[in-house]
Amino acid sequence: MKAIPYLLVATRFIFAPIILSLAYFKGEESRFLILILMYIGLFTDIFDGIIARKAGGSSEKLRRLDSQTDLVFWLSLGFASYLLNPELIKDEWEGILLIFVMEALCYIVSIWKFGKETCTHAFLAKMWGLSLLIAFTYLIGFQEAGWAFYLAVGLGFISHIDVILIVLLLPKWQFDVPSCYHAWKIRNGKRHKKSIFFN
């Protein structure tokens, strides 16, 4: 049972080069298959944490591996979107640059303070992941940006601010912190109730 979360994380990691290869070599005919892999990947992301917590195997090693695999997985979809829709992505470069800058800031602040990357798995970050799913569905499946793209950029900005605040508030490095409010509670010595579905 404790091995299943690692297998789910590995599945998502393996999907990344497959997605890039499909976009590069197959082009237009790969769109539907890439979307299928994206949705399967999202389900592996949802269930790896739930299964790990239920089996009592939600360790720092697993959660850090999960976070870095998420980054690789979503980046592969971003690059695939560019390969399939280069002009569309170029038109939205400001929003994309904003997200890259915010992601870099999260890493810089966390490594500066704790010597480790962030691993919060915060609630807003999960919401951002769902908005990315919608945005990539529109970009890859329908060749459109529109409201889905702007929603993902907006939620991405807010969720990264939340992560930075979590890092700044935590007295020591910790994984699975739902929000900056929970980080504030931890800083003040208060416990927060955990759920197998979120943290």
C-alpha cells in the first residue's frame, strides 16, 4: 500500500517526456492524447497524497518528490502548449512570465530561509492546479486562451503569494501547510486539524 503513492508520482513523471514527445513529433494529431494524459496525471496527483495519508506513509521524502514532479509535469504541458500553439502563447507572454517569476520567488525565499524548496501543498495551490487543468484543456484542446488562461494566471499569482507568506511565517521548514493562516497558527504554537483529503 505504501508503494502505491510512489508509483503514482512516477507515472506523472514518466508522462512529462511522453507529452513533450507527442507535441513535438506528432503535432496536431497528438492533442487529444495529451489531454488524456493530463487528466490521468491529475488523478494520480490527487490520489497519491490521499493514499499516502491513509496508509500512514506521507513522509517528507514523498511530499518533496510529489512537489517536484508536479513542477515537471505542468511544465511539460506548458511547453507542449507552446509547440502546438506558438503564436497564441507568445501573445500571452506577460501572464506566463508573471507565473515563472512568482514560482522562482517561492523557491528563492524558501531556500534562503530554510535551505530547502517549498513543499506546502496549500489549498490555493490545489485550486490553481485545477485552473491549470481548465486552461490547458482550452489551449491544447480548443486552441484558445481567454477566460480560462486569465483565471489560471490570477489564481497562480494569488497562490504563490500564499506560499511565500507560508514560508515567511513558518518557524521551521514543514510540508503540507494548507494556507498562510495555518502557518500563522503553527508559528503561534497552535495545532490545525488535518484531513486525508487535503493535508
